[in-house]
Amino acid sequence: MGVDEQSQGNQKDLNLGSFPVRTDLAREAHDMAVQTQDGKGEVPGVHMEESEQDGMTTSWIRIEDDQGGQALGKTPGLYLTLEVPGLRSKDSQLQRNVSAHFSNEFKSFLNKIDVEPNARILIVGLGNQNVTADALGPFVVEHTMVTRHLFELLPEQVADGYRPVAAISPGVLGTTGMETSEIIFGVVEKTRPDAVIAIDSLASRALNRVYTTIQVTDTGINPGSGVGNKRKALNQQTLGIPVIAIGIPTVVDAATISYDTVEFVLSHLHREMNQVRPTNPLDPLNRPDVKELQSQDISPQMGEKMMGIVGTLDSDEKRRLIEEVLDPLGQNLIVTPKEVDTFIGDMGKLIADGLNCALHEAVTPENVSAHVN
């Protein structure tokens, strides 16, 4: 058997279909679906608009029917995604700009799904506050401006420009003994909000989206689904009112890190073999940055030359192969960056400030710090 025939035979033996790539992000799911469209660039049943300004990429994705939902593996509905790679640089001015942009986009989102300006809102901070990477929801609740009690007890003293907002962090099953959905159902039944906003940590299939991406959707949320620990869904079907989910990727799995490492090694070798000149003349080691490595165009023939049959696999096949190896060994761990404490604090404050401005007309980016801690 020749080399080509042997490679084809080995590829036939690789069963990679039973290891789906883990992602909570509709934007990533859309990218994967586009790759399967043979270069057509459009996914039937899905409409996407994208714009970029000041280092912030804004994507609106509407999954219009079940065909589009099946293609993306997502529930039909509206998805808003903000991508800001610079957020991990801890630039305080950029964080304020992103918070203001998020506030404006979230106002548009509420308008698109017909949530009234004076609607009563319940904010739910999902997650375990004792696990830093999962503490985004409780952190946002801690910095949310709550006003429902004022409307209930002192309505005559509430100025114009505010609406009734309540907030709760229900904890997790392991610390409360109750399903999150049971707690939220009870609170909704008692307080009668017009809409629920649920904040949770998400999982991504790309390292560069961790702590740099914000997703908003009107399809609700399955607490714990990002790490394969699904609980009962919180959505309009289960609660009877609109449920808006806001999430930020805080973790990736080990398979994603392994895949990125393989891709970076391939790109680095390809770059060295082509004797690419230094992009930074001040760096004597000629070290590339992430964008340069990601821009390397490696043909299947070159990939096979450097890494054999693995080099001939496409991106999704490589990911599934790595998961097929790691999962049975119990090595596909969930990982978060070492700066997780700082990132959770920064992103939680960004989301909380954006929500406070979006939900209350009297609160602006200039005075939001005077309304909350």
C-alpha cells in the first residue's frame, strides 16, 4: 500500500463524529457552520450582520427557523455578540468604552424583543461564587442597582428615569440542595417580573475569546451546560416571560488548548521554513505574534509533510481527534487563565455598569459610579 493509500485508509478508520466541539457562543457555532457550506458563506435559516469600530466587533445573529437552529446547534432566536480582544490588556479606558457600547447595544436588544422601557426586571446571577471562574453572575448582582423595594415602599420618592429592578444569586445545587430553576421559579411567581436577565459564565472553543467576548441572547440558558453539567432550562417556555441570557467565556477545555498548540506549532514551522523576515526589527529572536501565526496558509500537502496524517485533517477533525484521546483518560480538563480574579472583577463591573445604564434612563456612564458601589 502506497503512502497516499495508507493515509486514506487511516482516515477512514478515524471516527470523529461522536465528539462535538464544546462552545456556548453562537458566533463560534456560525463560523463552524459556514465552514461546512463549501465556501458559500451563508447558512440557510440564519441571518448575520457584523460591524467593527474602535477595536470592538459587534455581531447580530438571528436564527430564523429550525433549519438554522440545527445548522448552528442553537435554539432559534436573536444573538448579540461583542468581541473586544483588547479587554485582556486591562485598559481601564477601553473597559469604560466597552461598557458604554454594551449599554447602547443592550438597549437596542431590549427594543428588538419588545421589552418595554418601564418593564419590571429580575436579574439572576448564576454560578458558584466560591469558584472564581464561575462567579461572574454573583459578581454582577453585587454591583447591580436594585430599585424594586423603593417602588414598593417609597414610590413617591422615586424620581423619573428609573424602573423596578430586583436581583438574586441563587447559588448552585451543591451548596443549596435546590435546583437553580426551582429557586427562580419561586421568585418569579412571587415577584411577578416582566422579564428575567440571567448572567452566567460560558465555555469557548477558542482561547482568544476567553474574557474578551460578551454574548446576549433571548433564548434563555441552561445553567452549567458549558461544562457538560446541564440543569433545567431557564427560558420563556419554562418561566412564561422573556428570559435574556448574558454570558462571557471564562473557561476552555484542555482539548482546545492542545488544538491551538498543534496549530501554532504547524504555523511556526511553516513560517520558519519560508524564512519569514522579522515583523519586529527590535526582536532579535524573530518571534511571531498570534495574528501572524493564525494568518499562515498551510496546504494539506505541507501539513502532511510536517505532521503526517494529523496534518491532513481539517480543524474540526483535529479537535475531535484530540477529544477522542483525552476524554477517556479523564484529561480533558476545564481551564481558566491564571489572571482569573482580575478578569472576573473587570468583566463583572463592565457588565453591571452597562446594565445599570441600559435599564435606567437616569443612569449614564458619567454618573453610574455614584449610583452603585
